[in-house]
Amino acid sequence: MSHANTLTREDLEALWLPFTSNRQFKASPRLLARASGMHYWTPDGRQILDAVAGLWCVNAGHGRREITQAVAGQLETLDYAPPFQMGHPPAFVLANELVRIAPAGLDHVFFTNSGSESVDTALKIALAYHRARGAGTRTRLIGRERAYHGVGFGGISVGGIPTNRRTWSASLVPGVDHLPHTHDLERNAFSRGAPAYGAERADELERLVALHDASNIAAVIVEPIAGSTGVLVPPRGYLQRLREICTRHGILLIFDEVITGFGRTGAPFAAQEFGVQPDMITLAKGLTNGCVPMGAVLVSKAVYEAFMQGPEGIELFHGYTYSAHPSACAAGLASLDIYRREGLLTRAKSLAPQWEEAAHGLRELPHVLDIRNYGLILGLELAGESGRPGARGFEVYRRCFERGVLVRQSGDIIALSPPLIIEPAQIEQIFETLRAVLRER
Ligand SMILES: Cc1ncc(COP(=O)(O)O)c(C=O)c1O
């Protein structure tokens, strides 16, 4: 094995990279060797501005010593503790800290290790909740087209990504319906913030209720802002409408805030930003600033209490060996501490006007079909090359990396979500780079 900085083609072979074109990558690898603040460095020393917070997770920037030290100290004190029928103090402290910043009423926390696990956990809690209160016929789950809820069987079932549904079609969770997505280029292209049109798409839920009867429906899950399929900001009033319909019919509403959580929209959670109260929120990513894998489900008092009514015993037959792992709890506590001290849970609000202005300045460039933004999030939709979907998006991604900026590509859509510590000059650098790359083509 060669030294990490001089990997040969052969050294690259054993690793099967996730969500990656392995053959393309191994022919022309992009490697990162270290990171600090807003930047990565490649093994040959090139500085790369991180415009996606790693993968929507490094909200406080890279290499935060407070987190590293907290994790190291925790591992030296208590490296592992079984989470079943046992506890350790940092798990309880972190749960309380999360509840402090969560929307009022979401006052219980179940820990997982990823966004995918959080989604599957929330779906299982929803089903078990109805059963616990004697409504066991409520088994149907409702997701949405173009939703990404991770890679578990539950997540890909309620998710709305055609490739998943094609590849694993025979093994998806039964009894799932999908609401229509809210993407509407015709009416909403180049909206600034929440688009004006499309709240009525929530009414499709009424149609599903009429079809199946509410007594058969357990939960609706949506991302407040869909991220992975290209940044789809909810139309004004849409989430409120979903909430009203769910409440009217006793259906639980789950917000998947794996990417919108921890300050991305300008509030701690999108639920607060949009003023809509879900019954559960799924979390991961920013929870530990990306340092240690961890996820969580925030659960309402009513849902939690429903489980506490029956005879004593294990109330929820579910959990992970690494639920509330001590190192993850330490990373979570240190991250929340930084977020609070540095005002990062609301900082996106003050940067959003500059972000929006700079983003929409790309409007007249070649191939630009739409620009959509919210908080410190951007979706830049490009016209695809004929017969080669995703090729233009990939080329823009690759050229930005060559010019020293890491962006994210989803088909022909470029998504941005920088660390929340970003400075105005770095916002300029990101958009100047995109401008130069788009002009080249
Ligand atoms: C909304 C949403 N849910 C779930 C996930 C899955 O998270 P993980 O990759 O940690 O399993 C993601 C990942 O990007 C996400 O964006």
C-alpha cells in the first residue's frame, strides 16, 4: 500500500465508493487530505473552499478543536456503554440540550447513527404509536415524489427517487403512497425564498384520505426543503396545509430535517422557520458537525406518552448498539455549544440576503434554468445536454473543484450549503467561481 498521499490506481481498487461512479472516479480520483475552517486541502496541497459543508453536515466549519478534544476526552473516560437497559450521563444531557433548541412540544429524543436510521426509526415509531393507542389499522405511510429519506428500506419506500424504486421495486415496504412533489419551473422559476405557487399540492393528501380512509393512514413524511433531489423549497402555505390536513385526520406529520436542521434555514430547525409543528423530526449530519456518525428522532410528548401507558416492559422494541454512543454524545454536546456561542443556529438569516443576491446574479448565464434559495441553501438548475442527463451538472461540479470550490451535484442541478461560519468574501468566491465555470461552457 502506498502512502496516503501517493495512492496508485491499484490502491484505489478495494474500496467500493458509495453513491459514486466508481470506474470514473478511479480513473480520475478527487482526494481530500485535510480540512480546517471553510477549507479542504488535497493531498498535493491545493486549497478547496467547502461550499457544501462536507455533505450538508459541517455547519460550524472543519477541524473544530472543541469537538475533537471533547470526543478524545470522552473516549478516555468512557469509551462505550450498552444503551439497552443502561445509560450514561452525556446521553441524557445531550437529549435535554436538543429539546432546549427544538420546537416546543418535541420533548423526547431517540438516538440513532445516521439519517437513514432516523427515518426508519420515525416510521417504526409512527406505526407502533397507532398500535399502542389501539389504532393498529393505521399502517399506511405517505411520502412524496422526489423525496430523499436515506437508504434503508423504509426510507427508499417513502422516498420518491425513481432509481431506488426501479432497482428494489419488489422489496419496498408495502402500503406506501406518494404526494406529488412541489417543483414547478413554469410558475416558480427564479423565486427568491419560498415560491408563491403550489400550496394546493398538499390537498392531494385529502384525496389519499378519501381513497384509503384516515383510519388506515399512520403518517406523512416530508423534507421541509427537499435537498438531495435538487433543493425544492416549499411553496408558501404548503407545509401549513399539510399540517392542517394531518391534524384533521389524526395522521402524524414527520419532518425529515437531516439537512435543514441545525441552522441551515436561519432558524434552529425548518419547523420553526416555517412556523409548522410536526409530530416528529428526524435529524443527523449537523448534530455532531459531521465529526462522529449520529442521528436522532425528536418526538412529541403525545407520541412518547402513548407508549408509556401500557403494562411495564420494553415500550419500543427498537434500538442500535451504537444509539447514543458516548463519543457521538460528546461531539453533539460540543457542536451544540459552538452553535450557541457563535450564534450559528440563526446566522444564516443575516447572510441570506447577500447569498440570495449573489445567487440570482447567475440568472443570465448560459444553461441556467432556475435558481432557488433559502437561508444558506442554493439550487442551481441547468439545462441538461441532450441525451446525456447529468453530464452538464457533473462537468460544472468537476470544473468548480478544479478551480478550488467544492459544490454538490444532483443530476443537472448544483446544490450549495456552506458551513454556517462562511464570510461574505467567501460567498463572493463561490459565485465568482460558478460564474467563470458557466461562462466556459
Ligand atoms: C433528508 C435526508 N434524509 C435522510 C438522509 C440520510 O442520511 P444518512 O446518509 O446519514 O443516512 C439524508 C442524507 O442526505 C437526507 O438528506
